[in-house]
Amino acid sequence: MDTQADILKRNGMSITESRKKILELFLESDGALAHADIERNTHTAFDRVTVYRTLQTFVEKGIIHQIPTTDNSILYALCRQSCAQGHHHDNHVHFICTQCDRTICLDDVTVPGVKLPGGFKPSQSAMVVTGVCKDCQ
Amino acid sequence: MDTQADILKRNGMSITESRKKILELFLESDGALAHADIERNTHTAFDRVTVYRTLQTFVEKGIIHQIPTTDNSILYALCRQSCAQGHHHDNHVHFICTQCDRTICLDDVTVPGVKLPGGFKPSQSAMVVTGVCKDCQ
DNA sequence: AAGTTTTTGCAACATTATTGCAAAAAACTT
DNA sequence: AAGTTTTTTGCAATAATGTTGCAAAAACTT
């Protein structure tokens, strides 16, 4: 089993309080987190800038990935299964629950292929599905 | 054929300079536009607030729709074919070209269904495909 | 053309994000 | 374990982005 420190070390990052804490938040949460969520959950124990930089580093190292939103914010999610193996995150399906408002990363669902008009060469596709999640039925 | 004024009037909006001009930008552009693009293209002839409010009104009236992005911005796009008839915009496929960096709204492509884990009830789905567009091959 | 309604622009403010730099912490070396 | 190097943090300053109230201006109505 992996401690936060293990994950950080394995990905070539120095082990610091802020990184351990923020990683812990992701591991505890079952949904995606926005910058604001992290600020709230750490009670601003860390500087705003540190949070920005930590998130950026995590994305660069491939520990978390960004989820596109339509409300001028970025959601970040950690993928337990697949991302742990260090693969690409680009073909995930994300599910936004209209009931509990969580965004869930459906790791094991594959994005279906789509037929594009002539001339368009796709390389990656992302999908955002809205609806009611399994806990809110 | 439709002038900008016609479109505005048909959708129950007063006809003003800013609205005509911003609508013109969308009609001329073949990609999606961000708030910043509009500011740039109008050489800030209109107040920042007016642009925000105009975009908001256009979204409410269904003339344009928002495209989720991963970079803390919102892209707005006008859908020529389908949106003109006033239908829902939620199942569009959007294509981001890595070459010319444009975001194109593929009006006539239907988002394919996706098989979700048990308990998840989908209501809408959006898809963002990255790749090379037909003009950049 | 006068009255009514809607829209605009300004000002002020709030939120969110970025950069440089010195101090602090972590990692590394011996 | 102490000293050196490297990385990270936090502060300050700044920039960019978004929102609200309100009076003036413009657009609509008759």
C-alpha cells in the first residue's frame, strides 16, 4: 500500500506538508476538486500561491488531471485505478451529478468513437455526462 | 436572408450597436470565441461589462452556447444550422484544432451514447474532440 | 414627440490567477 | 550530523477576470 509520501516520491517530487495534505484531500474525496475546495478544506493553512503551484505540479507529473467545465473554473481529479499506472488521462468520461453536484471520474468507461465530418482527424476525446449518480437515485 | 438586426428582433432583444457588432463577430468567425477575443476584435469600443452582459443575454436567448474548456475560460459558439431553429445545444460535439487553435462546433454530429456503470442515470452529454481540423491537414 | 422600458457605461468592488524574490525547508553529499 | 545544493514556500505586488448599483443614454411604444 501507498502512503502520500510514497506517491510523491515515486513521481519525483519533494515531500512537503502542503503536497501531502492536498494529495490526501484528493485521496479522501470521491469527486473532483476545484481550487476553491482545497482552500476551504485546508482552512487556508497554505498560501494561495502554493495551492496553485501544487495543482500545477500534480498535473504535470500526471497525478491528477483537469476536467473541462462550463463555469469558468477548473476541476481536478485523481484517477485511482488507471492513472496510478501512469497512462494518459485524455479519454476519460466524467460524470456531473445534478443532485449532489459532485463530478466523478469514471476511470473504467471508455469514450466511444465518434464519426466526424470529412477532413477532421481526431487524436483525443473527452466526454462530460450530466445526470444523477449512483448514490443519489 | 437574415441581418443581425433580424436575429436580434426575432429573439426579442432590443437592437443596439454592441449587440449587432458582437453578433457580427460570431457570424464572421468560424470558430468559437472567448470574452477576450471579443474585447480584442472590438478594440474595446464597448465597455467590458456590456460584453459580459451581451454574452449572457445571447446565451439566455439561445443564440450562442457555452463550450467547456480546461483553461479557466468559457468559449462561446453560435450554431448556424441547428441552433437557428432554437433547439437544445447540449448534445453538440466540439472540435479543438491543435494546429490553428480554433474550436469548432460540429452542429450535425450527434454525441454517441456511452455505457455507464450501474446506477448512473445520464441526461445530457457533451464531447470535446481534439485533433487536426479539415483546414489544417 | 412624449412617456416607458431597456440597455449602456462608469465606478467601485470582488474574485481569481501570476510573477519575482528572499527565506525556509527538503534533499543530497560527505 | 553538519554543510552544501536544490527545491519549495510565502509574501508582496500586480494582473486579469467577473459582478453590482445606479444614473444617463438609447431603444422601443403609442
